[in-house]
Amino acid sequence: MDLIEIFRKERKSRIEDNARNQPLLHSARQFLNETIRAAYSYNFEWLSRPIIQYPQDIVAMQELIWRVKPDLIIETGIAHGGSLVMSASMLTLLDYCEALESGKKLDPRAPTRLVVGIDIDIRPHNRNALSAHPMANRIELIQGSSIAADIVAKVHTIASRFRRVLICLDSNHTHDHVLAELEAYAPLTSHGSYCCVFDTVVEDLPSIDFSDRPWGVGNNPKTAVQEFMRRLQTEGRTASDGNPLNLEIDKTVQNKLLVTVAPDGYLKRL
């Protein structure tokens, strides 16, 4: 066994230990509670665009994108576009590295990988900033409700051109909306890829006041994930490739991060 394999084996053991370390888990929950009150996730940028995520989840997405090597990333919820830019920059790195390995010339004007961002309200200043960004040619913006039939059909048509698809759901966080998004987009997840559902942490934060939002404890992305996983187990679903849709919650991600807004939200297609 070489040194990197030894390192990875030790890391795997540490991550497994995290899940049983109650003092550590308690500290992580306390950190989440206090930093959510402080709007901590609004403090960061990716290549000049605000990215409203915790750094831990940004790192997790970087690892997943590098591992899965998707051709298409579908994101619901755009805000200022930092997440779109992060995904686009990762796809650019994938193209660059694959070109180096294959010896083929990379044409940055004709990218083969794409990020699709969907939002019910794309503000003009955000659209203009994204259109002017160096990553713009890898980003396609779609304005409309992510669960509207015409929007879902449009995204499915785009996805049919790509082989490896990764999904990120981060728009309206109510149970019904996220469940509808899961029904619409989870079937596009490729084998070995992920459907990532953000802000499942709402269910775990009864001490936080969400009265100014239409979601809260009992009505949020985690309850939607729980219901969708129940449907997969009892009713089954067919993926867009015609095979059964089998997803599992990849708890190694949250056990590694400890601090994440997406506990039980990293869904891997088997």
C-alpha cells in the first residue's frame, strides 16, 4: 500500500469516528446555531461573485465535482451567482486537465461542459454581472419556477445532450417545493453522481426563528428528502436513462464536514 492509500485509509477511519464523537458533534451544532444567526454564509465569494454557502459545503462540492466529472450541473436557486461560477470554474478545470492528459487542444470559446441555473427571479444586475464574467460561456440562465412544467421540460431537453449530470437544489426551501424539485430533477442524476439538497439543516435547528420564512421545522428540505426516499423505497422511480432510480444518503460527506447546511442532503445515485 503506497503512502497516499495509507493516508486515505486513516482519513476514512477518522471520518467514521466523527459520527460517534458526541462532544465533537455537539460543538458543530453549536457553531451552526451561532453562525446561522450571524448570517455567516453571506461572508464569502467565488471569483468575485457572492456565494451564499458555508465554506465546508463549497469544499464538499469541489470534491464531488472532481470525483464525478459531470458534463452538466443543474442548479436551482441562483441569488448572486457565486455557486454557478464555482461550478463553471470546476468544469473549466476538468476540461483543462483532460486536455492535458489527452494531448488535445482546449478551445475555451467552445466548452463542452455546462452549468444550468434556474431561478424564479433573476435580478438584472446579477444577470449582467454573470453575463460579463469570464465563466459566462459555461453558464445558461433560465428564469422561471423550477417546478413549472415548461421549465422542467426545457431542463430535461438540455440534459438529454449530456452523459454525466449532477444536481444541486437550493431554491425555495418548503417541503412541497423541494419534493417537487426532487421528483422533477433527481431522475436526471447519473450513476455515481449526486443530487445535492441544501438547507436540510432547517429541520435540525428548532432554536432558530424562521417565522419570516415560509419554511421551518417540519416543513423544509430535509422533510422533503425523507418523503422522497420513502417514495423511492415503497413506490420506486425511473431515472431518465430508463433504469430504476436508486439513491442513498451519503453520510460520509456530513461526517467529514461536521459543519454543513446539508445533513442527509448529499444523495448519491447507485
